[in-house]
Amino acid sequence: MELIQEISRPPLVYMNGVPLIKYFAEAIAPLQNFQALPDDVLISTYPKSGTTWVSEILDMIYHDDDLEKCQRAPIYVRVPFLEFQCPGLPSGVLRLKDTPAPRLLKTHLPLALLPQSLLDQKVKVVYVARNAKDVTVSYYNFHQMAKVHPDPGTWNSFLEEFMDGKVSYGSWYQHVQEWWELSHTHPILYLFYEDMKENPKREIRKILQFVGRSVPEETVDLIAQHTSFKEMKKNPLANYSTVLSDFMDHTISPFMRKGIAGDWKSTFTVAQNERFDTHYADKMAGCDLPFRWQI
Ligand code: A3P
């Protein structure tokens, strides 16, 4: 219990100008020695953009579309989280030691903190981006339930912190743009959460092609069915209910919360939305990323 109290809500720590959850910040220096393998696939996202969803899709693809094999462990074991570190829990790097190749890895790191070996080895990346308003609302709810984050305060103050890039992993605007830029020179499949919601099978086919797999159409149907929000919400190996409630309290807000595009409308006030739009136009000026606020 004492350990848990120590873990609870430490202030963010800055690494190379990027604010991070304290324990993750402590993992960054040793992580720079991480040796990527050329057949690794990295799932990269800003938090709350569909990481778990695309992880489940890729794990299924990598395990012969066999549902039983996907039941072998929780998603955070099947797809190790590179920078994860927290007192009393195995780190992402430790979990990787038991992960056979070809490996799936997860990160939320901006490029300034990414281990160089991933770039040197030209590791394939599946990047998922989600519209900033839905990310903010999802992140706010996640802060309330996941206690490694600082207390998010009121919705209005959290929104301001998000816009200023003063939340864990820093600026959403920079994250989506720098990974987009990198996709012009590095093998990155850049996906959008809204597209996945609109037509999951189309996006699953893109992922299959990117990782060089070919499966019959009924297998695409099976993957889409198994990774639907409805299925993942009730799957204890995908919905994070196996994590101790001291770390993630699903009674405050479930990890699998709503799983829709456009939910921000139920949280943003008209004034907050106007202010956000003005700030957004400035931050994203000159960027050709086609985000959609709803589908
Ligand atoms: P909401 O909080 O808006 O519901 P991440 O995995 O990157 O942390 O993202 C979590 C967000 O993705 C949550 O959003 C969660 O509900 C949503 N999500 C997870 N699995 C999903 C799925 N299969 N379909 C749609 N949304 C999903």
C-alpha cells in the first residue's frame, strides 16, 4: 500500500524539453541503448489515439489470426511498451527479453527521445493519429483513472495544459507533424483513428499489405470482428482490467471508454471550441495532415 501511495500522481519530469510521467522519464537514458531488430514493428502514437486497437489488430495478424494465441497474455505483455517503467511492475524492456521475434513494440515517444537503433534498423512503424479534440477528452478521462499521471485538475485547466504541450509526451501538434514528416523518408504506415472507425476492414487491409501478409477476405472479417470496440471492451486481455485498480481505476473511467469519433462535442463548451480552433489553426499552419473532427 505504501508503494502505491508513492507511485500515485508524481509531477511530470522534463527530458530534452519533453514532459513525461516521472517513471518513464527515468527509463529514457537506459533506453537509448535499446537494440532494435530489423523485423521489429513499432506501433507509435500520441497517447489515446488508438494504440491498443492497432496493437490487437497487429498481434492477431502476427499470430496467424488465431484467437487462442491472442489469449496468451494481456496486450501490454503481447506488445511491450518500450518506455514503460513503474515501481513494482516489469518494465517494457524487461518484457521484451521474453518476447520472441518478430516483435511488436509500442511507444508514445516523440522523435527527440526515440532510441536511434529503431531508425538505423529502418524498423517498420504503424503510426495512428486521432483528432486532437477527441484525444484531449480521452486523455483527460485517462488521467483521472490512471494514477501515474499528475492530477488533471478541472477539464478547462487540463485543456489549457494540453494546448500548451504541458502534459505527458508534450505537444500533440508536434508529435503528429514530426512523425508525418518522418513518414516521407522512413517506412511508416500513417493511419487515422477516424478512418479506422469509418471502415475498419479497409484499414486492416492497409496494415496487412504494409507488413507483407496476405490473408483471405474472411480472415479480414474475423480480425475486424475480434478487434471491434464491443469485443475489445469485454476482452480482459485487451481492456486493461487485469491492471491493479491502484494503478488504473476503471470505476472512475473505463480504459475502453466510448470508442467513437466526435465525442469531444459532449465535453467542449462553445467558447472552449472556438479558442481551441484558433490555437489549432496557428499550430497546424502549413501542415497538410487531413484530420477529421467527426465521421
Ligand atoms: P476513448 O477514451 O475516446 O473511448 P489508446 O489505446 O491509444 O490509449 O487509446 C484509447 C482510446 O481508444 C479510448 O478512446 C478507447 O476507448 C479507444 N479504443 C480502444 N479500442 C478501440 C476499438 N477497438 N475501437 C474504437 N476505439 C477503441
